[in-house]
Amino acid sequence: MHQKSICIYEGGKIDIIITKNVSRFGRDSVEVLESLNLLTELGVRVLFEQENIDTNDIGSRMLVSLVEAYVQAENESRSENIRWGIKQKAADGTLKLYQRKCYGYQNDNDGNLVIHEKEAENVRLIFQLYLKGLSVLSIIETLKMQNIKSPRGKDIWCKHTIEEILSNEKYTGDVKALKKSKSGTYLIEHHHPPIISYETFEKTKKEKKKRSNIEETEEGKKRKKTKYSSKKK
């Protein structure tokens, strides 16, 4: 049966509504129950084909429990379908997240990532300063002295913004999706023009690890006894 619902009329009034499933009656259990309560007060019998529910055969408490259970299941199924769709798009490279711009890039008329050269110069400078030994705070001071505005047009860059730039593989031309997802990470290499080389990015990763106050040991993660001391140039 392809119809959304069938209404049976007798004596000019609706006596029975036959519908495919509970979810057709509303977006959530509250909306479904409000609709069913109104129909019950009007003396209208409702049959749900998929769930095999007849409002004439069950009590109000049982109806509430059944509706809540079925609507919850429907919502979970819908959420799972959405997650599956995102995962598939990430795998085949059609996920729009891949085209999301970050500082140093812009989107062309087709939505593709292209280099924003003025911002890209600042990105390269940040990597250069870090690899020369400057701390993130020293880099922020240097950018201020050179009157280089932050992505939001501020005089003072946010520490987190600098750290994000130094950790973003997007600047190598690669792109990852679902980084924090339990379903895994998807990587597309040479997705867009690079701003820095792979070599620079790998050196930066090693430098960050060297400067970190946390080290991996056989007993797990531990805080280092000596802290990294940056040299300001």
C-alpha cells in the first residue's frame, strides 16, 4: 500500500483512519499522542499497519508506551541512516566538509578550495617561526609587531588558532573527514593546492612532540621532568 493513509467515511464523518506507521502522525511521541488523543475524543479509530496497532484494542497507557517505543526506534533508524550517508560521502570523496575553507584558503565559483595568497603567506610565516624555535606566544607577539591581523580581524591572535594552524594537514593539500568519529578517518591526498610541503608539516609534528610536556612510556603517558624552553628570535 503506497498511500500515506486511508480514511473511511460513514454518515459524512471519518470513522477509521488506516495509516502505514506511527511516525506518519508526527515528528515525536508528544505530537503523535496529541493527534491520537484528539482523534479518540472524536470517536475515530486508527489502524497502524506496520506496527499492527488498533487504537480500539489497547488501553491509553499501553498506547503511550507503544508510541514512544516506535517513535524512538524510528528516530534512531533515521539517525543511523544519516550517519551512514555521511560515512559513504566521506569514503567516495563527495562530502562537502572536504571543501570547507580554513584560514589560507577560499572557495572558487565551483566551491573548490583555492589558495588565498595573502593569508597563505601568513600561514607559511607561522610554520617558519615555529620551526625556528619560537613558542606559540612568541609567534603571537611577532604577528602583532608585523601588524598581521587574526582570521577575525583582531590585533591579537588566539593561542588556539595558532595551534590549529600548526596541526592542520589541510595546508599540505590533503584533507581528512570524521576525525573524531568512531567510524574512522577518511583521508584524500592531493585534494587541493598545498600551502606548505609535507616535509614542513612533518618537521612541525616532530617539533611539537619534542616540546610537549607529556611523553609516552611503557607505563602510559607521563609529564616530563624538564619543560621545553623556547628561544625568541
